[in-house]
Amino acid sequence: QSVLTQPPSVSGAPGQRVTISCTGSSSNIGAGYDVHWYQQLPGTAPKVLMYGNNNRPSGVPDRFSGSKSGTSASLAISGLQAEDEADYYCQSYDSSLSGSVFGGGTKLTVL
Amino acid sequence: QVQLQESGPGLVKPSQTLSLTCTVSGDSISRGGYYWSWIRQHPGRGLEWIGYIYHTGHTYYNPSLKSRITISLDTSKNQFPLKLTSVTAADTAVYYCARVGPLGDCNNTSCYSFEYWGQGTLVTVSS
């Protein structure tokens, strides 16, 4: 049972837009802590896709965007491409744990 | 370029101690400003933060694992080992090490992210 809740799966056709939600609580996202997103391609380690709620590391296309409001955050992917098929994880800090927490992950399927 | 590499036995017997090492290149674990972390991923499941250590040796552990974990620093080898005692089949997972630090204008540890990851190593607990 992950501290941050994500939908297990989302899907979309090439070119479409999908969003992945990440719901937390008052001890993590709701407390104002930043949300980061990671992309994990099959058989590889996760890599930072979005940091500080809505900032992209260099090299990440602007098709990816992030937002945060209240106790939730979202990752949006527009103009879906086959190469976007991966698992996506949100992560934040939790004051009750004094450490990092991850979402359970969302598998994106490009139809 | 910062690189991390996990190493250790791929098979551990139940009740024994899992010992892994993360070797860091391209940065010094003695340098302040970053945390060095272990994360695991059970087969087909999500990521679980295990703990992290600062260059001072101060550690932060996941409360659910705290009684069984030790993360330390070996500055002479630029490594930070992980020990997990009394393992069971539930500890079977891919174990990752990572550098945790600030990206952008993050200026406190609560906004740190897992910037660099090792490739991960699968540890199976079985007799």
C-alpha cells in the first residue's frame, strides 16, 4: 500500500493526451512538499522526468508537464508517442515518515 | 557524470543478512549537499524508499524497515553499503542506489529528488 496513490494504468492512442494523477495527504503533498515524477522504461532504472512539481530536466520534451494542487499532483503527456510507453512514479517527502514516499506507479500503454 | 553501481550476492537465504554495496564514481560521498539512498522494487511492483545517509553519517530510514537496516559510508572506497537483517521472501526485490539532491531552485532537503540511479541488482531470498 503506497503512501501516494496513482492509477495502476492509463492508455491512449498516438497523438492523444493523457494525465496521471498522484494523490497524497496533509503530511506530504498537502503540506506543500514538492512532487517529482520518474519514468521507468522496461528493464531500466527510473529516471527523473519532472522535478519541483513542474520543471523538466534538460532533454525531456515539453510534451510532458506537471502540476500540483492541494493534496494531489498530475503529470500530463500530450502528443503521445510509442516511446512514452513506460511506468511512471510520483515521489514526495513525508513529514510523518521523515523521508521519501513514492506512488505505486502507473503503467502507460500507447495503443 | 555521476554514476552508481550496485553489487552483492544475488541469492540470500531466509533469516540471513542481505549485504549490498553501492560504488559511486564522478562524485565524492564525503561532499555535502547530497544524500545517498537505497530504494527497492518488488517484482512487478512499485518503488519503496529504504533509507538514506548524509556525508556526516546521519541516517534516515523507512520506519517499516528501520529495525533491520543499516546504511553506512566507506569513504576510502567511495561506497555506501546496505545491510538488511533477518530477510524473508518478502525482501526479494531489485535494489537500487541513488544520489538524492536538489534540482532547480530547491534549497532544502524536503524538495530533493532522486537525481542519479544505479542500474539495480536483483536479490532473491530463497533457501
